[in-house]
Amino acid sequence: MDIHSFEGTFTREDSDPPVHESLSIENTLWASTVVASGTVIGVVIYTGKETRSVMNTSNPKNKVGLLDLELNRLTKALFLALVALSVVMVTLQGFVGPWYRNLFRFLLLFSYIIPISLRVNLDMGKAVYGWMMMKDENIPGTVVRTSTIPEELGRLVYLLTDKTGTLTQNEMVFKRLHLGTVSYGADTMDEIQSHVRDSYSQMQSQAGGNNTGSTPPRKAQSSAPKVRKSVSSRIHEAVKAIVLCHNVTPVYESRAGVTGETEFAEADQDFSDENRTYQASSPDEVALVQWTESVGLTLVSRDLTSMQLKTPSGQVLSFCILQLFPFTSESKRMGIIVRDESTAEITFYMKGADVAMSPIVQYNDWLEEECGNMAREGLRTLVVAKKALTEEQYQDFESRYTQAKLSMHDRSLKVAAVVESLEREMELLCLTGVEDQLQADVRPTLEMLRNAGIKIWMLTGDKLETATCIAKSSHLVSRTQDIHIFRQVTNRGEAHLELNAFRRKHDCALVISGDSLEVCLKYYEHEFVELACQCPAVVCCRCSPTQKAHIVTLLQQHTGRRTCAIGDGGNDVSMIQAADCGIGIEGKEGKQASLAADFSIRQFRHIGRLLMVHGRNSYKRSAALGQFVMHRGLIISTMQAVFSSVFYFASVPLYQGFLMVGYATIYTMFPVFSLVLDQDVKPEMAMLYPELYKDLTKGRSLSFKTFLIWVLISIYQGGILMYGALVLFESEFVHVVAISFTALILTELLMVALTVRTWHWLMVVAEFLSLGCYVSSLAFLNEYFGIGRVSFGAFLDVAFITTVAFLWKVSAITVVSCLPLYVLKYLRRKLSPPSYCKLAS
């Protein structure tokens, strides 16, 4: 919720004069709030669609898979074939009589060319693929939130990933403290602990010796002569600043079995370490406060106006919070003004990004260099500084600050100007480095994806050095690979020069900031995208959520390839929704990305199996299923065309009522649908050889070439079945329906067996179940096995179909229709086997 500038006047019940306050997050009434006393006059709030978070997101689009688009094109081709065949039949009739009526009759007779059951079979198959993904024990917690695009997982070329929380754990660990002349790492933290302990024990002994009443407030440190401080005092001040300058609140959990422990824990000063946890909006701040606890200075209590710290000796220090300046994306820093209740010293502490703090702190010659060094190690850096204030200085600031907050025009600018008046010549205390550790198996997963031919783009809001280091440490960019860091450009000329410099480099990774990217896309969109797509990896840092979605859209428009976006936070939702396939990770930033995505996983490493195994199987199975359903309609339409041609192009149906319904349902549905259980390689093999994934992106499993092959197979088999029935059963011509339909069912069952690459026991059950259904139906549906109408008088003779002659002739027709295809398949596998066959052998 974004709050509009508004002045609120609040009158207390006692005799105090009216207190004027500006409306802010602290005095806003939220939903379901009950006003116990006083009145509410009015409030102006940006909410709903006008909030920044909503304006930074885009409306989700309806996603349609590439396989569905390809099948739609093939279905249109089949429709044209249906019309052409009907016109040809009417033309061969000679347009005699009411030819337009015959045209529509032929359109109905050949309507099986249009695979009406294709959509049903595919949707059921997609539901099965989703169920298999969610039941896979190797990727627990996977949720399939859409059942329309599982095949997209097998066609991806570009993977766009967030960094924090996606490639990394979003669990911060304090790694480095730099004081300018000395640096402390993980192995020297015990030195800091001893310095802090000695410093506070020395202060306590001094306080005990000089305990002569209340200590008067000291003057501001800036007025004192500058003397070089000892390392111990500098460490003490740095640790104290880190433990005070934050927005962390310690929370005490109640012990098991003790009711009301939480309520009295703080009142009784029972600050036990066992049941304390820290809560904050940023994991960086929690990591800093946890580190100060580990070196001896512990945050034990905090409310709106005060903070309490516990020293290594157990003494509790109290500080009054006078002002708090929260972190914003514009200022990139936060500050706090506190008063030490024991000495009455007022101190202004501030911490923030190096770009924001460098102009604020006093001159130094080490900050920029050390920030770069830490960033190259993959550490997130924060600069900590302080400024001592006298009581007069603070009172002057407070009056100006209050006046600025009550301004009705340009309030935010005036408030910022007053705060900036304090942010001058601050004393640089330290530089902290916090590490966001990589998730488990990120390196092998990225290597697998790269070997699979997937180009990976990392889009992050972090600074350039940190993003580059994470790209190297995660092996997104190999250590032997050159990196071209796109320098900051602000106009067309600079962008042109930089693009020319980048064009001269070959096979190098690209690192670019969001500002430079915006300039390049404004003037040289096509050239930049063309060059970037040739890179093995691209890192975009300082990216806004809108920019992330724009990059996805650009890749789709310029390459025509399938894109996948993966992220874990609300700032990744736009990117996830814009991509052809969106994957969300349930992380520490909530479930916003997970709920907006098409697929939800627990860890980044699960994406490897999701793509290599489930993506491959979904695409291959749907391609085989779709083409087989088309073949099933084409073969029976071919038989109808041959039948009509023999009978002088009469528009008479070959098969009646239930036979046509049964053909697409109980006679062939189970074996055909069992193709959703087929797999060309085992999951272990697909994970071991990710190079197999490259073949899928070429779309060879479903193309016009494979479609034409299935059309030729259908024409050949339909012709053989019909002509075979007419040639071999010339004397018993009235039985042609039973003969040809039996051979047709057997051919379909054998063709399923020919298509299957790995047998599953349910496939065998489906084959025999369908065959059993057909054989048993022969006894009940004998009136349907006549030519044309039942009134023709051609009924099924049960005694006839049990003769040896009938059985061997049907078998001969079936063998002639299927055997050549088996031979061709065998020869092709021997002479030109696909890549997965080479591995299997």
C-alpha cells in the first residue's frame, strides 16, 4: 500500500496542545482495525491497482504450447485434405444430380479425417504427465499448476533465472569485517570476540571507579581533537554500530508447557538465548545481528522507542530510539538516531550500499577497492558509518525534520533534504561482507542445462561485481571463459561504440547493467539481442521487474524460441508470467512466484529432472499420441474412399453406427492412450546424457515430414485393407464389412505395438483388453456388420468367421499391411539409428 502525502491532526484527551503529525505507515489504520477512542477524519491512500507492486506487474497471458500450435496447423491441413477429397469424389461422379448434396455427404463420410478425439486424448495425456511429475519421488514438493503446457518443458532454448533465493539459498552468513587497516574473516572472529569482551570489561571497571552520579552529556566528537584510535576501540564502535543500526526485532518463543511465558519474558528480563529468534524484512540484517551476538554483543529487546543490548559480562545497555530512517530502493541506505541512556550521548548511525555511502563518509583511500574485492568474492557489502550529535544539533534537526514532514507540497523532497543535511562528513566505521550461499547442486544442474543446449540468462537486482562473482562460482560462466563487461552507457553514441567492441569478441559471456541495457534497447534493439543470443551466458544486473519481463518478451519476438523463467520472489512474477513456461520456487520470499507460475518446485536442482526427464517424455509422448490419433482417422477414411470408388463413387457409408463409435473408443482407445506411458530412454540415461535434449528443440518428433510419413502409412494400410478384402473375399462379398473391420482393428493394435519403444505392463493389458472387447462384441453386434444399411440383408455369419479360411485371409491382409512397416523400421534403426538408440545399445 502506497501512502499519499497527507497531514493528520491528532488531539490528545489531556491538556497538552494539539500534536501535528504527518500521515505515515505508523499511524495508518489497517483493515479490520477497531478505533477504541478518538475520531478518524479522513485519509487518502493509493491502494489496489495504484500501488507500486501492482503497477510493476503485468496481466498474465493465456499460454498455448508449441505442440498445440503445431497440431492446430496439421489439423487445418487435414481439413483442406477433407474438402479436396470430397470435391475430387464429386468431380469423378461427373457432378450428376444434386452434386452439392453429394458433396456434403462425402464431407460427412470422410469427416474422420478431422481428429475430433485428438483434443480429448491430449488433455487426458497432459493430466497424466502432471500427475507423474507430482508423484516423482526425486523431485518432492513439485506442483503442476497448469495442465496445458507440460510439453513446453521439452522444447526450451532459453532459461532466465533470478539469483537471490533461486541460485542462492537467501540465507546470509557473515563472512568479513574490514576496518580499513585490518580485515577479519571467518577464521579470525575469535579475535573480535576477545576485543569486544576486553573493551566492555574495561568500560565497566571505569564506570565503577568513576561512579559519582549522573554523567553529563559529552560534546560531539567532531569538536574533539582527532587522535588515532586503537584497533580494540574501532572494533568496539563497529560492532556497536552494527547491533544498533537495523530494523530487527528479537522475538521470544514460549517454552513448551508453560502458558503465558511469552508475555512475561521481557518484563522479567528473561533474555535467554535458547528461545530467542530475530525477525526482520531483510535476511542481511538478521545475519548481521546474529553475528554481533556471536562476538558477545546481543540485541535482547526492541520496541518503537527503545533498544536493549547485553554485553559479554551480562550487563544490559539501554538506548532510546529518537529517529529511524528506513531503507528505500531510491536512497539505498538506512539510518537511526539513538541516545545512550547511561551517558546521554546522541549518535547518528547509517549503513548502506557503497554507491550511496561513498559521498557521505569522510575521505578514505580504501573503501572502493575493498568493496570491489569483496564483491569479487561473491559477498554482499554494506558500509557502516556514524556521526556524534550534540543536544543542540539534534534539537535543531528535529524541528526542521518535523516541519518538513508536515509540508503539504513536495514533502518527500523536503524530508530527504533535511536528512541529507545530517549525512555529511560521517565517520567511516567498517565495511561488512555477507555471503548468500549457493543452493545445493546448483553447479552440476547449470552444467547439465548448458550441455542440453539451453542458454542461461541471469537477471538480478544485485550490483555488477556480486552478480559476476555468483555467475562464476555457480559455473554459469566457466572460469576459462572470457567475460565482456558492458561498460555504463548513457547515450546513443556510447552504446554504438560499446556494441562494436562487443561484436569483435567471440564466445564470451556478457555482463550488463539495467541502465545500459535500457539505452541499448532504445537505439539498437535488434543488433543487441542478436549479439546477446550468440553468447553462452548473459548476466543482467540492477534489473527491475518490468525489465525482466521485457527481456523475456524480446527473446520470444526476436528468436521465436521457447523461453522459461524461474524465480522465487514477487519481483519475478512478471517475468514468470511473460515466459512460455514459468517455474516458481517456494523460498523465503513467500509463495507469490510459486502461485503465479505454471510449475512450482522446492529447489533449483529439481529443474534438471523436470526438463530432462518429464519435459522429454511429455513432448515425445504427446507427439506420438497426436500423430497416431490422426493416423487412426486417416486409415478409416482411406478405406471409405476406396470403397466409394469401387462402387462408382457412391456416397454410401462403409461402417454403420456403433462400429464407427466403437472404433475410436473401446476398440482402440486404450492401446492408443497407453502411448502416454512410453519412453525412448530411461530417466537415468536422460539425466546422464543431457545432450539428448538438444534434439527435442529441433521439433523433429512432430513436423510436416513426420506427418506426411503417417499420411502415406495411412493411405498404404487403408488401401491394402480394403483392396485385400475385395480381392480375397470376392465370392463372399457380403462379408466385406466384417472382414475389413477385423483386419483394421488388428492393424491398429499392431501399429501401436510398432510405435511403442519401451513396454509397460499396462500397455499389454490395454492391447488384450481391446482385442477381447472386439471379439466379444462380434456376437452382439452382428446386425452392424452389413454393407450400407441393415435393410441390405447382409448380416454377420458367426459360423463363417470361425472358419480357417476367414482367419488366414484376415491374417494375410493384416500381415501385408504391417510387415513392410516393421521391416522398414528395423532397417532404419540398423542403418540410421537415432541418438537415443545408440546410447541404449
